[in-house]
Amino acid sequence: MNSVFHNRNILFTGLAALFLIAAGFSVYTGNYLIAIAPFLFLLLYAGWQLKELVFFLLIVSLPFSVEYNFSSGLGTDLPDEPLMLLTSFLFLAYWMYKPASLPKKMIQHPLLLLLILLLAWTTVTVFFSTDKVVSIKYLLAKSWYIGAFVLCPLILFQERKLFIIAMILLTAAMLVVTLVSLYRHYLYGFSFAGINDALTPFFRNHVNYSAMLVCFVPLLIAFYKLTKKQHLRLLTGAALSVVLIALFFSYARGAWLALLAGLFTYWLIQHRLLIYAYIIALIVVITSIFWLKSGDRYLLYAHDYKTTIFHKDFNEHLVATYKLKDVSTAERFYRWIAGVRMIKDNWLTGYGPNTFYGNYKPYAVPAYKTWVSDNQDRSTVHNYFLLTIIEQGIPGLILLLLLVGTVFYYAQHLYHRVKDRLYKVTAITTGAILTMLMVVNFLSDLIETDKVGSLFFLCIAVLVVVDLNTRQESSEPATDI
């Protein structure tokens, strides 16, 4: 007992001394951020003692995080990105300290091998990048995304209780942000023009918001299925209603389409048709691209620059979309065409990660130009699959498509193989979420964002854990929340 108090006294004395030193340096230099160093050390120590603590903080912070720019060329998301870095460091150190925490069979799982292979190819493309500095930044960010949302869950989620807690915390945090956003949107009269302002500062725009929000529909359906307590079912039903209302008032066409695709995925998985649907979708997309490119047919569908505008009324916005006169739809075509034309010049290694903006404009076709084509936001091609082949070449796209196809295979396979109720529902829920993510990323490129990218990598880790935790499940009980 005395040794425990002695150790605590040493820790307290050390932290107090560190704080006084840091405070002195912060006053001397005028940089008061130095004063937080002792608290970071304390968080690191606490995270080492309770390894799930930092991860839970990260999970809760995802919906609340805001974009912060230190300068025109350096920005981050606070507080989740520093927490990603901290989580990655902690769990990498924990894995090295205790290698048995990550079994060999887990590391050799096909999903992880494909993810590692894709990361390795991304590293190769950095050497051929047209802007190595931004590509290296991209690679570093990707590494701590994978560390925080793949490595960490692989270790923690082996304990099913921690998996359930993490999903509840994530959903609760998103519900808080959703309720705040709905109330603020109510003050704008639930107008289409006011949605982006209502989401500030948590989300850049309604596209990012809806892309994350739609993924919670399957999660809440899963909670409803897994709980037998009436009051929890009522609470879950109310939460699901809030999410669906918020999704409707997000005015995001891509998220609505993703919701339909996600709901259809339940039927596809139950009938063992998800992989066939994925292959058919690939064939349709590839065939359509070649058909439009042949004889420059795509020029027949060019819009009128003068009539392609942004509509503040959502009904007009939908009509303009159908008539190809909505500026966001027209601008997508402008960049997609430029992106497809870029491929032939760097088909093997691409232009390098995160370099689309610096290279696409010479390939653009003036017939599809819009009044926002100057691209002051420096946004990308608005299609993650096209972005991958542009920046990482054909091998990068093939590896991504293989990874997505394998993820769909495991979601369907595990649903039919697993008997444990918790993991069975988890498998089909993960498949629905991943389908939604693929749909929204066909119209955007959000895998590299903190809020949507985190869900994508979490889904991969969840499927690996479900697979390995249920290979010997004959004696495992059915689990409800």
C-alpha cells in the first residue's frame, strides 16, 4: 500500500514540476500552447493505463470536430485528428509491448492484407507524385487514420462489450449534433438555402453531414433489433425518427440515394446477391464510360453555361438536376470529364496522392464549364473511384475495387455463417453502411475526411473482428444489448 502511495506521489510531483516548467517556457516565449504539454502527458499516461479511454474520446469527438486552418497550406480537424494521432501512437506502442494483443491470424486476414497492399501502393505513388510535399502529407494522414480506426479497433473489439460501448457512444454523439443542427435549421425555417449555415461549425456542408448521418440509420435499426427492452426500443425508434427527419431536411440527393441502396442491401445480403450486384454495377459504369467516350458522345449532353445556376429553392434544384442545369451536377461532369482525360498520361502511378487540383484544369473541356469552375475551394473530382485512378493509377483503382468487393463478400458471408445474434446483425449492418459509403463516394470523395473516412475503416476492422471472433462460436451465447 505504501508503495502505491509513493508511486502516486512521484507521479504527482513529476507532473507538477513539468507543468511549472511548461508554464515558465510559455510565458517566456509567449507561446501559451506549451502549457498544455503536461496535460497531454497525463492523457498519454491515462491512455496507456486505460487503453480504451482515448479511443472512446476519439469516437465521441468525430461528429463534433471542426476544421481549423493554421495557415493557407496547413489545416487540421480538431479535436479528432490529434486524437487519431495519439490513439495510433498508443496502440502501436501497445502492440509492440504486447504482440499477442494482435494475433497472427488477424494480421493475415485477407481484408487487412488488401488494405496493407493498397497503402503500400499509395506509398509507391508518392515517389512519382507531381507534388511530393502534399502527397507525403496525405500518406501520413492516411497512416494515422488506419492506426486509429483499424489497428485500435482490432485490439479493443476482441472484447464485445467494448465494441457495443463504442457504437453506442458514436451514435449518441451524432444524435446530439443532429438535434443541435435540426434546431438551428428550424431557426432558418428548414430552408434549403439555410442548411449549410445551420451545420456550422461541425460540418463543412450538407453533403458531408448527410453522408455521415445516413450511416446511422442501419446502426439504429441494429440497436432496435438487438434490444428486447421496450423502453430502449421506444428510445431507439425515436432516435431513428430524428435521424430520418434530419436526413430529409439535409436536402442531399446523394444521401437519399445511398439510403435506398443501403436498405436494398439488406435484401441483397439475405438472398446472397450482394457480390453479383457489385459486379453488375461495375460493368454498367465501365460500359457507360466507354459508350460516352466513344465518338465524343458526352459532348451531346453539354449544358448551357448561362442557365446552369445554383437554386435556393429545393424543388427548383431537383428540376434543374433532372435537366442538367444544376451547377453542382454540371460541375461534377466538368471535373469527371477532365479526370477521365487525365488517366492516359499517368495510367500506371497516377499524378500522386492529393494532387488532382494542381493538374486537372488543362484536361477540362470548355463545353462543360460552369461559373464555379475556378474552384476556389480547391475541391477534387467528386468521385472517389475516379480520384483513385487519377492519383494512384490503374493498380490503385484495382486494389480499391478488390478491397471493396472483398468487404462486401465478408459482410454477406458472415451474415449467413455466423450464429451469434450480435455478430450476425453486425455483419448485415456493416454491409448496408459500406454500400451507403460507396454510393456517396461515387458522387463525392469523402473517404479522406475525418467523419466519413473513419466509418469506412471502422467497418473493415469490425468485419475482421466478427470473422475471427466467430470461427469457434459453437458455445457462444446469443447476445442482445
